Amino acid sequence: LNGGSWNGQFCLCPSGFTGDRCQHVSVICQNGGSWDGLKCQCTSVFYGPRCEYVVESIEIEQTVSASVEVTVRVTSEDFSEDLLNNSSQKFKDFSKKFTEQMAIIYAGIPEYAGVVIKELRRGSVVVDYDVILKAPYTQEYQEEFQNISMDVKEKIKAATEKQISGANNTCSTLLCFDSSATQVQNVSVKNYNPEETCKKVAGDVYSQYFTVEHKNDKLYCITPCMSGFKASLECNYGKCQLERSGPRCLCLTTDTHWYSGEACDWGIQKSLVYGLVGAGVAVLLVILVILLVFSIRYRREAQSQRSRVSDLYKWNEEEGRSTPGSFQNIGFDLREEREDYVHMDSMYSNFQPSLNNIDPERKIQIQRPQVVMTAL
């Protein structure tokens, strides 16, 4: 069914259909979504039954990181070749003990996120390591990390000086250090651009419509459809939807109003529209009725006039009189000097008006023209 083909063992179904006979319509997930058998699993940028809608906001990294290079000399441990192999048990045991000791030393720094051992060298055990720092993003995060690195330096200096005690220069902590060999070097702050991160996560198609705003000490990667921000698109009586062409407002239709306009800010009452349409129809019907009445009256008058004229012609014919207003031919004499020549005198003398029905007693008043004299 549905365009499938039999390969000898089972049906090969085209895209969009499943089943042993290709009888079921499968849900096609859009925008990179995948079907798990029950629903579409959408990527972080889309949602909906078929992943057809773009999300209004995306979660992005809220923290920034930095590292401080530190070198210390551990005097309570002897160096061995096994420490050069980070897969050896000796290295793992030392790394665990060193990490625990550093956690105690830097416990007072909230941004402390651990240490990374870069190299172990001879000289008792010289340790080159990085102190990892993480902090919530702020616009001044680089300056804050510079201040935090000063705290790191003070902490490690104080710890290595106070550990040595007693006549035998022993210490009561996990590891002992030579305070003279402690060095705090470079601070490396990882550059973080939240705007670039936001657009990268959004993807190429919709990245131009995503922007970052800082609100309540938190970063938000949003579209204009996310309400409550400076970049928000106000749709009033509608819903914002982001499409490939950009954000637009889809206006609502309620039981009492229709809404329209780019921001769905213009509404009209349905009852008003229905009233105006009804009034317009009523006026149109009245006009049609008036035209119909005039048309009927005109037809009746025209028919009556034709009837009177017809009767008048009929009466004149019965009495042998000429038709009123016509001419009577009392003779037509052609003087054929030439075949195509007719004298006008003959025509005028042979055509005479029929005055049988004219009342000779009726007076006709003609206004005398007035003469106006002007002085030159």
C-alpha cells in the first residue's frame, strides 16, 4: 500500500509510511528531530509534536573559568620514576593526596574548582599545577579573576609557611612544603562571549533572531518572542511565533472580537460588524424595492401610453381620417427632364400637411419681442 514494493520477503515502504503492508502513516520529525517510537525527540532549539516550533529561549553556559599557574615543592615525599607515569599507582596515590591537600588550602575561595597536575619533577617532588577557578558570568569577570588570583597566592603562601613545625621541621598535614620554593605565576582567563555562544547554539538558520540579555544576575539567550525583556516583541492580543522570515504576531480571535495589526493591537467587535453588515443589507434591500416599484410604475405607464396611441390610430383608421401629425400625399408629379431629376416645386406642392384634426378656433399666444434702445 501507499507506494510500497515487495522484495520477496517484506514490504519496502516509502518515506512517511510504516507497517507490514505500509498501511500506517509515520510521524515525520522536522528540524533534526528523531522519532523514538512514541514521540519526536527534538533538539534544544525546537519543540512541538513534530519539532516544528522554535523555542523562545536557550540555556547557555552561565559560568566563566580561569586558571592560575602555581609551583610548590613537596618535602614529605620522595621522588621516584613511577611519578613520571600518570598511569602508575604511585602517581595516582600522590595525585589523590595532593588534591585533598589543595582542597583544604583553598577552601576559603568560593570560586575554587580543583587542581590539575601538569608535571612532577625531582627536588623532593616539585609539582607544577594549575588552580582551576570558576565564577558566574558578569561583565567584569576578568577583573574579578585577577582579584581571585591574589587570594590564591596568599592562601598557598600562608599554607606552606605554617605547615612546618617542631625541631625536626615536621608537619601535621597530609603533605609538607618548602615555602621558599612556592611560586604563583600567570593567570589565564578564558575569554567568553555569551552572544557568540548563544548564536552558535541557535544554529545558522535562526541565529540572527537570538540575542543575549542579562537579567537578575543571569544570562538569557532569547528570541523576540520571549516576554519580559527589552528585545521582546509585544503582541498584545496575539501570540509571537518565530519563523524563517523572522518573528511575527499571530492575532487571536475571541467570541466577541477580531484582532489584527502587526502587534495585534487593533480589535473590532463582532457585534458591530454584524450590525453594520445587517444595516448595509437592509439599505440595499430598500433601494432594490424602490427601484422595483419605479420600474413597475414605468412599465405600466408605458403600456398605458402605447394602448392609448394604438386606440387613437385605430379610431382614425375606422373614421377614414389621417393619422394625427402625419403628411398626406395628394399627388406626386415627376417632370422627367432627366431620369434622375426631380423638381423641388413638385415635391412641395404634392406634400401637404393634414390639418383635419386642427382646431382653427384655438388661439395661440406669442409673446411680442421687446425692443431695447441703447444710447451710443
